[in-house]
Amino acid sequence: MELVPAGRTGATGNGGSTALSLPPSPAGGALWGLGAAWVVTRVLIVLMVLGIVRISGTDVTADVSVIYHGWYEVLQTGTFPLDDVTWQYPPGAALVILLPGLLPWSYLISFYVLCGVFDAVTTGLLMRAGSRRGRSFTGAWVWVAGVPLLGPTVYCRYDLIVTAIAVAGLLAVLRRPALGGVLLGIGGMVKIWPVLALAGTPRGRRTRRSWTAALATLSALGFLLAAGMNGAFEFLKFQRDRGIEVESLSALPLHFARLAGSWHGQVSMNYGSLELLGPWVTVISKVSVGATAVGFGWLLVWRLRAQRWQPSTPYDAALAALLVFTVTSRVISPQYLVWLVGVAAVCLTVRGTSQKPVAVLVLVATLVTTLEFPVLFGQVHASQPWGVAVLTVRNLLLLAAALLSCRRLWRSTRAPEPARTVVLPALESATPAAYSVRPGIAYEQHLLK
């Protein structure tokens, strides 16, 4: 089919118009490829969670069929699980735990269906973002390829649902700041970390609107849940008393000391996860909390000293903040990696993002995490050589990703963009423009590309 774009017709030798054939858009093929890859990889995930394809003998579905379902039974009575120390989540998590009960299947199957739906919606949002001018489908590919790297665990924890909410909010925060703030506020009330995605919003109107909307959503939802159910904020007490989880970065010194025979503590189920209990734990816990404070202090300094924002800056800052939060935490559960994959995918929807090598490190760390859990988890909690080696590699990858992310974020916003002179060809009857574009409007247009 031949198309003649407006303004491109001209006289030919026979008095006709010149027809220009436009090449087909590559977006269609990319979308079909992403859709096919999503279907194939998600079928593989379903086969793993159903036990048809096995990568280890560990049953990763128990969290849903036993723990989540147990919470569901308690929450139905109008109270939070006050006597269950494994409940360590903000009150909004109750909404996610109750959600499978609205579907007609068993709790376990309904939970899988919800994970699949939220996964598909996230993929669609990333594909839509990548189709815009100046954007890329790379982010959608990161999500499609990165999620299955976690194996069956990714559909057996509610973190994928939280990540979907955070991705939607982060993608919306530039164009529709109030909507982005509401979504990130909802995510924060479900699992706290999505509010970190507000760390890089551009100064001015967008920050005021998004932060105000997030704060209003957190306050309103928290008030409604506290008023409607008993014990909404008891989780804070349980979080305060947690120790060092065996998979965290701060657990590595204890693992190595245990291997050398110089640490004689124990590993036991404590506050819903396997934790290292004994000498040095209290000191290391305080160091971890201090490291988190230092990391967030650095983010504040960065925000105050940043000199220019690019379209990718809010996304890049969100990934840096999340990596700081993750590596300094006393707990790094395997499902935390889906948070990082989701935010890294959002970063890579923008061609000019500074976080491309960081995303590669995150994907490699995600694959190594599946080796650590569930494949070698027995060796990890027993501090055996192979388990400790794999855990060390994963945690050092995350640490390297955090440091690299912060460094690249700083450099991408520190120096002002050099001024460029554009020389236009002279026209015989050129008429000077009556009105110039104000710098503020140009900045808004640049962000929305």
C-alpha cells in the first residue's frame, strides 16, 4: 500500500504526485515476540508451581497453602493475626491476602490466578510505555525474562502483586503525578518499599502532587484499616525484634565464622524466617540499621545536590533507593528480587537510563538467587561451603549493583547539560518567531517525551 504523507507531494515529469512507501513499524513484531515469550515462560512457571517440572525437592507453595491461607481465615474474623509473629506486614497486606477468597477456586489456585493476572498487566504496562516516542521495549523484555529466573517462588509469594502496583505507580508518576502517588501509597501500605519510588520525582509540581497523594492515601487507608480491624499496626513490634536472616548480606560474616568454627550460635525459625541467633547478632543488627540510615542520608544529599533531571531520573533514583534498602536490610528473602526486576524494567523503558549495567547485575543476581533458594537452601542455612559460596556471590552482586546504581545516578544528574547551539539554514523570506518557548515549558516537554 502506498501512502502520500501531507506536505511531501511534488510534481513529477508527468504531472502526478510522488508516492512514498513507508516501511512497516517494528513495534508490531516486538509486541508479538514479547507476548509469545511471556506465554512460554509463564507456562513454565505454572508447571513448576504445580510440581510437574521440579528444580528442587523443596516445597515453595507452603507459604500460600499454609501461612497465607491461615492468615486469610483469621482476617475474615475482622482482626489481624495478633498472636502470630510471622505477620510482619503493613495493614494493607490484609487486602491482598483476602483477595483470593473472592475467586471461585481453592485459595491456592486463586492465588496463582491473581499472580498471573497482575504479571500480565505489568507486562502490558511496560509494553505500552516502551511504545512511546523515545522509549524502548527493553524494559518489557527485562520483566518477561527476569520473572521466571526466580523459578516457582515468584508465583508463591505476594511480592509480585506488590511489584505490579509499584510499576504502575512509577510509570504514572511523571504524566499523572496524583495517580502515581495514589498507587505508590497503596503499595506502601501493602509492603512499605513502593514509597521509595518517590525518591526521584522532579522538584516542583510533580513532587508536591505525587508526595501529597501518596501521604493522603497512606493515611486514609491506614485509618480505615485500623478502624475496621483490630491490631492493624502490631506488625511494627514484630519487625523491631527481628534478628539476622540467613540470606541477608549482614549474615555473611556469621556464615564464614561458622565455617571456621568460631561462631557457636544457632539457626532457627524466628519471626517467620530462618535467622542466625547468638553472639554478635545484636551488634550486626545495629550496624545494618545504621547502614540503612547512611544510605538514605546519601539519597537525601543526592536529591538536594542534583542539578538536572532527565526523563529516566525518577526511575533511576527509585532503583538506587530500592537497592540501598535491600542490601542494608537484615532480611533478603528470595522474592525481594522481583521488586528489583520490576523497577529495573521500568528504568529500561527509557533509552537514556543510566541503569543498564545495574539491570544486568540484577538479572544475574536473580538467577543466582534461584540456586540459593530453593536448590541449595539446605546448605545455606547449615553454612556449608557450596551454600555459603552461592549466597556470597548473590549478595556481592546486589552490593555491586547498589554501589554502581548510586554512582551512575549521581553522575547522570550532577553536572548541568552543556549548552548546544543549533544553526538553522537561512531562508530567503524567513519570519522571526513571534513567541519563544519558555524554559519551564521546554523542560516539561522534555520530561514527557
